[in-house]
Amino acid sequence: MARYTRAVCKLCRREEAKLFLKGDRCYTNKCALERGASLPGKGGKTTRVRKLSTYGIRLREKQKMKKYYGLLEGQFKNYFQKAERKKGITGENLLELLERRLDNVVYRSGITKSRGHSRQLILHSHILVNGRPVNIPSYQLKVNDVIEIKEKSKNIMEFKEIKEGKIELNVPSWLEFDPENLRAKVLRFPSKEELNLPVDEKLVVEYYSR
């Protein structure tokens, strides 16, 4: 499976926005943006003053959303095409498809601190969906699906800390999470307003519709 393997902090620096790709580090002053790090590559801070064209603004929003969810270009474009074919508003359809990914829901539930970590757990078969092992990070969940940690994996230290209440969880209202059993349930899918994303999905739609 193709995936991004380079330094993820560079992605946040390029987009000049916190994409929360590094787990706990993103919430501390170790974050590159908190330290005022410059854009990657030659030019550094001088590149920041460049005025973007309309196309450039749309491109950056598309890149930002793609990186936020940890996808490659082809994967992201496929999601957009699916969203376009669905009834309703394309931008909101796109967000729903991305939020329905198994790696995203594992992350949103608080089991992991980043989507990258979620993907690692899924690929190593630590996650069950409705009692069955699923090792596909892009697996599309449905309302009432139940996600849990495999019984043999519950003794991993990070999971034990969740069970013991040592880790503060911030579970969104569209998910139900039982820390005692390390089990989450999809109650519904979130509205755009609930997500509070650092991107404007309308600009992403405009990028692909140009």
C-alpha cells in the first residue's frame, strides 16, 4: 500500500496550518508551527509573503485536506469523484466519505492520537468491526457499526492507560465510546459544522470543477 513516509511536520509547515499529524506533539510547544518554523525548501520565510492566485488558493486547500486525512493524490481524487456522483452537496458528501474511513473513526474515538497511528493498528489487525477483524484503513463504516480493540491486544500499555482513565478523551457527540471495553459505536455521521476543520471544502470542489 502506497503511503507518505517522510517527515509529517513538514506538511504542516507547507500548509501553514496544524493538521494534527504527529499526535501529542501537535498540542505542545514542540510543534514546528508553535516554534515559528519557516516553510520547507529554499526561501523559507520569504516564501510566505508571496500572493497566491485564485488557482493557488484552491490548490492549497485541496492539498491541506488531502494531507489532513493522510491520503495520496489518487486516493483523494477517487473520493471526490464518489462524492460528486452522490446526491446532495458535493463538498459535504466528500467530508462524510472521509470521516467514514475506519482509520479516521478510530482516531476520532480517542483510541489513537493520530490517523497514522490508527492505520498502523488496523494494518496489524488490532481492530475489529462488528466482531470481525478488518485490516483496511479505508474501510467505510456505517451508522451503528461497532469498532473495538481485539481482546489479545488490550494489554498493550497505551490501551491499558485508556481503560484505567489515565488518558483524557475528547470523544465527539456522533460517536459513543466505552473506555472499559475499548469499544466505539458510530451513532451518526457529523455535520460540517461539528468537524471544525482547518480547510474550506467549497474551495476543494471549485479546484476540481475548474
